[in-house]
Amino acid sequence: VAICTNTSTDDPEPQICADGAGGAIITWTDNRTGTGDYDIYAQRVNSTGDPQWTDQGEPVCTYKTHKDSPEIIGDGSHGAVIAWEDSRNINQDIYAQRINSNGITQWTSPSAGGKPVCTFTEYQYHIRMCTDGVGGAIITWNDARYGSNNETVFAQRIDVDGNLRFSAENEKICIISNNMDEVNVHIISGDNGGAIIAWEDNRTSGIDDYLDIYAQKINSTGDAQWDDQGKPVCTADFDQWTSSMVSDGSGGAIIAWGDDRHVSREDAYIQKINSFGDAQWTPNGLAISTKTDDQYHPEVCSDGAGGAYVAFTDKSGLDEDVYAQHVNSQGIPQWTIDGVIICNENDYQYDPEIISDEVGGAIIVWWDYRDGNADIYAQRVEKIAVFLPSDGNGGGDDNVKSEVFDPTMIVVIGLIVV
């Protein structure tokens, strides 16, 4: 289904969320004016894929400056909250807007440009967000206000009416000094309107600049619930990075990451932390795959029973392939050691995304070059690693011969929407 054919950009950065009524809301960056400023637009589709708003989408922000990297979450009322990076104040800032079920902006007009979330000096970027459970959002980002060599983690809650709810002090999730970096934030909704935030952090590495994984839990007013500056998730030797996170269903989180502790290759690891931030599985993480060569870009989703599915790229063969593993609530892998093959067709398959199918299994999508160009393929798995409904190398659209990129997905009433 074509959402917008008039963006006039090579990379519209589409993002998607469920609308709570069987459909979805999609947002993207848009250069239809030809000015190079790039605006933010959105479109809603119903359960049969029919666009519900103005043809080519409704404007979210058309303020005369460059906007990019939008993120979106549902507002619980068939609308959405959208946040983006914005350069109207020269340095990159964070702005947000809420749109209702009819695509009408709720906080400002599109031309007024949304509500400021953070306009502090220097750059704010790499937005991630989750719902606050009452129509607003908790937004986290990397922040360079203390210098480009001391990037820090900040967060802010914006309520259903567009008001900021965290104090200036409670915005500071992790601000370790001494030229340390905290980068690549991730966030999930926590208990009672709060959130859990994870990031990569080089505080322990000194001059070696190696990254570890840390996390923090905040309540609905932004108060830290765990150790000051966060709980360590993995502090193994060398680098740990590109973490992916999902709720464990009991107030904690399950986090997956790429790990360089074996120096000669990257491996995939995972850890479960409880509602107090304490590790529940193997200290410094459970190995998902440690085969020769690289296993990277692990993505995680819940299995609905306190465990998780992990999909990752495996480079141990001639080409890159997609593998997956199921880990139960006790941290015990349920499938073959080093994971099962999801797709090992000819040429490259890589960078999978994974989501629960809401009935105990998971759906995986990935980039696929089996036909010589970038396509999107998908596969569904059950707890016992049965592939449904296509063969073991995924289902895709062989009639699309152009390049397609950056799949993002949701599940609506058991159906995948990409």
C-alpha cells in the first residue's frame, strides 16, 4: 500500500505505531516543498490498508527549518505522539506534536512547529520514546550540552496536553563527567507511568574508550529508582553495543547486545534484569551465539512468559544470514546451540527486526538480496521453532524489483504491518 509518493527524498525515515483500532499510523520526513527543510508528515491506515487522512498525508510540522529522525507512539485514543530532531535554533533540538484520530495536530498548528521538549545549547539527538500510559510520552535522547566528548543521557515526559512533567534535575538520567560518553539510548514503558532506559557507556574503560551497557528505571515524575547514574547490565572486557530492549512483563527488562569480549569477532548476548535492576541470568550476559566470525545486530522481543526471542545476523557462512534463538524465563536457550536458521538464501540477508505475534511466537523481517536488489522478507516462528506459514527462508514480494529499505513493523490483531 502506497502511503506517500510525493516525499521528494531518498530516505523518508518512516516509523509506524498501532492506532489501537486495528490500523496503524505512519510518520516520515518529507521534502515535497523542495526547500530542503524536510517537514514531518503522517498518515493513518485502517485494518484493510486504506488511508484515512488527506491524500499524501497530514502535516505534523512544517516550520521553516530542517527536521529529521521522527519517532512515533500511540496515544491510546487512536492518535499518536510524534517527536523529531529540529534545527530551528541552529543546534539540533527535540520537538514533539500530538495528532488525534483525524490527523489534526493537538498542541500547535503544523506551521508553529510543535512543542519544544529540549532546546538546550549544543546538540540533542538519537531520540527514543515510549508511552506514559495516559496519552503522553516519555522521550529520551543523547545530549552534547557538556561537550562533544561527554555525551550524556537525558529524558523528559510530555503529557497529553503537551506540558513537560520532569524537572530540569530529573531530566538527567546519566551525566558521568570526566569526558565519558553515554550513547545510543533505548527506552521501554515501566511501572505506573515510568520507564526503563538503557544505553552504552564507557565510564570504566579510561583511555581505551570501550563501551558497556547500563540501565536506569524512572517513575512518572522522572525520579531515578535504581543506582545513581544507572545499574550495570554488562561490563565485560572490550565493547558491548547496539542494545535492544523489551519488557520482561514483571517490571524489569530483557536487553540484547553485540559483544566484542572475544576480540576477534562480535557475538550476541542477552540479559534479564528484574524490577530492581538486578541481573537474573548469567553475570555479564547469556551468550546467544559465539560461533566463528561475527554475530551482530541482535534484536529482542518478549515471548509473553518472561523470556524472549532474539533475532540476529550471522556472518559465519559465505554470506550474511538471519538466525534466531528462544530463551525462556530462566535464561535457558530453547533451540539449537547458536540459534536456528531463519533465512540462509543465496547472497545477503541481514539486520533483522523482531516483534511478538501476540500469541506466543514471533515475527521477523529483514533486508534480503537473494534477487540482486534489496527486498523485505518475513518469517513467523513458534516456541518450538516451527516456521509459519511459508518455507524456512521467509515470505516476500518477488514482484517488487526496486530497492526497498529500513523495515519497521507492528502487529495488529495477529497480522504483521511493515
